[in-house]
Amino acid sequence: MRFPKKSGFTLVEILIAATVLSLALVVGYKVFVSFSRSFQKGSWSLTTQNKLRNALTFIREEMQKATAYTTVSVDGTNITEAGFEFNLTAADELTGNGEIANWHICLPYVSGDPTSPGAKFKCELKLENGSIFYTKTMLPDSSDPEGKEQTYNNRKIIADVANIKIRLDPFDPDSISAGSLITLEVRVEHPDKEAYEFAHVIAETGAKVEVKVIR
């Protein structure tokens, strides 16, 4: 009497199949992780690039407001130049904590005009713990009844800054009175340097400053 032949898999075949499946899963997982990191890196780069450009636009606009204090009366216009210079760091590059620049934004005092009593704002831009901070405060002997200038108390402009390169050039080499051009190049790196070692974005802005720049 013949018994029917049993069909099935041997233990060796099952082990081989399990090994192949495990390898396939490992490879698939690595591909998924790689794709996911690439997507996240691209998304971070795009978002951070936009943030950095907006930050530098804000900084440029605030720097370009740097002015001396002006008094306007029937006798003419008087400009107080001393004490209102634009102070720029002497460093060509900042990587640690330090002041980038400080300057004044002044609203003119117009004699006889109650809406223009004159105001002086002290501005400071600094790099601290990898972030750029901006402070703008109105000096005690000032008044801005119409709120023409917004003040800021240590406002964080952009984070994860690796370094800032600073240049100072004449705005027009052929005209000394044309003012100065202050250029800031900022490099921002991904906060997770272990997973995204080379992820970074760089942007640059140039601000025309008409007051005297001291460096």
C-alpha cells in the first residue's frame, strides 16, 4: 500500500526564505529612511531659505533707517552729527557671541509741530547663542505720539546661525558723500548636525547707510 507523498517546506528552506525577507525589509527600510531624510532636508532648506531672506530684508530696512538727529525750525535745519554714527563690528566674521552693529533711528524735531516732537531710537543687532537678536528702544528724552517707529526688545530674527560675514564698502567709490554699503552674509545650519551634517543655507543682503560708519 502506497502512502501519498507529503508536500511542504523543509526547515532549511524556511530559514532561507526568512533570511531573504529580512534582507529585503532591511534594504527597504534604509531606502525609506534615506528618502525621508532627503525630503525633510529639502523641506527644511526651502523653509529656512525663505525665513533667512525675510530676516535679512528686515535687517537691511532697519539699517537703512540709520540717521542723525535733525531739528527743523524757521531758522533752518540743524543736523546733530556727533554721537549718531553707525558703529559696525571690526570683525570680518562672527561665529560666537558678539555685537554686529548699533545705530540710531531719529525722527526730526519740527519746531511748532506737535506731531513731530522729535524722537531718538537706539538700535542694536547682535549674535547670541546661534541666533540674531534685534533691540530698538526709544531714548527717554524722546516722543513718538503717532507711533511712526515700532520698538523691539531682544527680538529673535533668525536662529541656528553658524557664522556671519561682514563687509564694509563705499556705496559709490567715485562719490564719498554717497554713503556706505554694509554687506551681511549669513549661514544657517540644520540644528540636527548628526543626521543632517551638510544641510545649510546661505543668504546675503546689502544695506546703504548714509551716516558715518565707524568700524
